[in-house]
Amino acid sequence: MRLAILAAVLLATTPVFALEAVTYKGTLGGHDIVAELVAPAAGQLTGRYSYLAKGGDIPLDANGSVGTAISMLEEAPCTQTTCTENQYGDVVPPTGGIWSVTLSGDGSLTGDWTPTDKSKSLPITLTEIGRRTLPEAAEITPYGLRDSTFELFYGDGAIFAPHTAPYEFAKMEVVMAEGASETLEGSTFRYVTDPRTKFPFPRILSLSDGSSTQLANEALERRHAALSFFAFDCMAQVYAGFGANEYSLGLNEGTLGQYDEESIVLSYLSPTVLNWVESGSTYCTGAHPNNHSDTHIVDTRTGEPFALANIFKGWVATMKVGGADGEIDQQAARQAPQDYYWGADQELIDYVIANRVSSGDEQFEDECGINDLIASNLALRFVPGDAVLFTLEGLPHVNFACSEDLLTVKLSDIPELLTPTAKDYFPSLQ
């Protein structure tokens, strides 16, 4: 069936509006690679591929066919002289090599890669390992494939996962360096490091009550893959097919965008809740770096984003993602917290303002307008001892320096702020 579908795409005489992008794994000249290919027209293929040892994508541009063989042009990285814009603002990508592949009877692709100087040829062997249906509006180009994956992070109801992004997750199938086992309130975990992106990310080894770690670890794997995607995307932006030109070069393209310096700290782990903090300063083109310190909270039992409204009366949904302003069904929002924007109500804001620990620097607090920032950017996470830490997060670049922790308090000391369901997640509240 898969072979029939792909053959139909390759032999089609008119454009297809709901195309499938096929993910392959194999080798090029003995090097392990992953490729994602799609047919924009009859006898054509376009897409992207990556050496598994590196992770960054390389564009493959459609180049027609000769007999049963389909040709693609592999782009070379841009330089100041090879990626100049013409009078229409377009760039003609420099070519680094030519792919020539043929669809085999078992659905695999075989062929060869030849550099532009034709000095040598290397064999290509690819086997299908996954596929995804592209959005109808997707541009059928290397950039369009990349962009349709980006939409999984921002689209309403979209999710970045193996079934929606098989190419990206195939690139994560490398041996991770494993750190030492650590213990947090009876549960154990370790950090693992992708040798290509270099930042350690947590994986759960066991939970204190012996319950399953599978769904929580799948959530951690998805987030690890997401950060790697952003790092690899920065590497790929040195190619014209991914947006490079003579003016963009020198803005960190072709690097990991400082994701290799990202700090990830698992700060709470129980059989019901886990949270970690991602902080750093990443940069890959744009006006300024992304200085950040962001908390991610997950329901350990389901692997889904944690609904803080199940703990705090004053944590409310303010708007549906991609939706218009209007009255929100808070009960429905608690069932799908990832589909809403959330924040503290006035009672919770007032509590933090009244009880926070002052920095002692009155000039700093006046210049930052700390109380105003609490009203707009209050965040929280759980810490050992079944306590909650109130902090500031998501501040814009101009006042990121005003980020600070505000107050740590045991949940058992603030029953007036908690919901009846809080005890279901923190047995110490029974």
C-alpha cells in the first residue's frame, strides 16, 4: 500500500494538494543519514536530509528525472559571494552535489550522490520509516517542510511528537551520554546528553511509589527533541533553502544558537507532578538573544501539561490559544491546559505582593516596577518539601534583568489558596 501511494505521487500528472512527506533512514557513502522527501510534481522529488552524526538539515531541490531516476540538487552552504540576492530579492542556491535515486520494488530508494565537480560518486540507500500528511497550504520545498514542522509548536491543537514529526524524531535516535543517578524525594532520575547538542536533559529512572515512568519520560523525550530541533534549525539556516542570504550571514546561522549552553534543572519529581526549568540565552538571527528562564510542569501520571488550576483557586485560563476574547469555561480549560493561556487572578497576585521577600534594593524594585510585573508575569513551580516557589517569568528582553524569585511557601501553610483537588496530587495535604 505504501509503495502504491508513493508511486502514485511520483507518477501524478497534476499537482497534489494533500501530499505525504516520507521519512527515510539509510546511508550515503557509509554515513548514516535521515531524509524527508516529497513529490511536488510528476517525476520530481524535493526535501531535506541530515547526517545523523551532525543533526542539521541540508536542502534537496527538485531537478527533474532521467528515465526512472529522479534527480535532486543538494545545496552548498552560503557565503557572502555565493548567496547574493538578485534584483527581485531571490537567491540562486549554490549546488554542492547531485542526488540520483530510483524507487525500488520494496519501496526503498537507491542511487548515488555526485559532487558538482564530478570527482567521485557515493552510493545512497534509503528505507522508509515513517510519513506525515502535509498541511494543504504547505509550500512543497525544503523550507516548506521545515516550516510545517514549526507550526506544530504554535498551531491550535498541534503537537510535536513522533507521529506528527517522524523525521525530527528519527534524528534523535542516537546514543545518549548518561549521567549519574540522582535522587529527589525518593524518586530517581538522571540527565542524558545528546553528543550533538550537548545540553543535559532529565529522564526518570523510578518513582517513589513504584508507578510507571513511561508517559512522563515520553513527555521529557518530546521536549528534549524540541530543543534539539531549534538547535538543528539554527545550523540549517546557513543554506539558502532555509532562508540564508548575503545579509543574514554572521547572525549565528550554522551554529547551535547557544542551545549547547542551555541549562535544564529538574526541580521537583513525584508520582503525580514533575517540573523543570530551562534557562539560558539563545540566539539565531533577530534583534536580540532570547534570554529566558522558563518552568515546564507535567502530570507525571499522564505525561500531559499540568493544570495548575487543579491546585490553586487563583490560577485561571485567560484566553484560548488561537481563539477570540470572551468568557472561558474554566472547567473545560482544566481538562486541556495546553490549549489556553493561564495566569494568576487578583487574589493570588495580592497574596504574593503582600508576602514576597524583598530584594532589599529599593532602587532596583522601583525601576523594575516589581509589583506591576507580578501582576503581569507571575509564575510558579513546585520545590521539594511540597512547597511552591513564586517567581517572575517571561519578561521581555528590555527588563529580563528584573526576573527574580519572590516567595517560597509550603502548600500546607496556604490552604486558603488551594482547591479541594490539591490533596489528590500532594498526599501530604490529606
